[in-house]
Amino acid sequence: MDKIAGNSSNKFENELKKKFIRFQPDENFVKKLSDKLFEQSSITLENSKKYLYNFFFVLFGLFSGYFLIRIIKSILKPKKQEAKNNHSKISQPGT
């Protein structure tokens, strides 16, 4: 029984060796990759200026909202004054 199990495992290993072919990577590629990964002289940090974009986006939103409210108030304000004038004319007797 041990021989059968050992024989089938050897057969299995041989089949795997046939299916998985070993290859040798390009030495220049490996050297360039190791130089890029382990080079100590040039360390750069990613610097994102996304915070400026977000800051200006928020400021633009605030100012546009402010001016939109002022425009709406300027449109509605004359209507309120006309209503007050009409109300004062009605309440004055004799005119």
C-alpha cells in the first residue's frame, strides 16, 4: 500500500513538472527592477495639491450661495415694498 501511495505521488510530481516549465528571467530586467526598488539616493514622496482644489471648491460654493441668496432677496424685496405701499393706501381714509 505504501508503494502505491509513493508511486502515485511521484507520478503526480512528474505531471506537475511537465506542466510547469521553469524559465530564466531577463537579467537586465531584474537588475533595473532591483535598482528602482532598492535605490536609496532618490526617495520621493507623493505630494498632492488636492486640498487646494477642495478649499477653492468650498469657497466657490459659499460665494455662489451668498450671491444667489442676495439675488433672490433683491427680486422679492420690491414685491414686499409694493405690498406695504398698497396696504398703507387702503388703510388711509379719504384718498
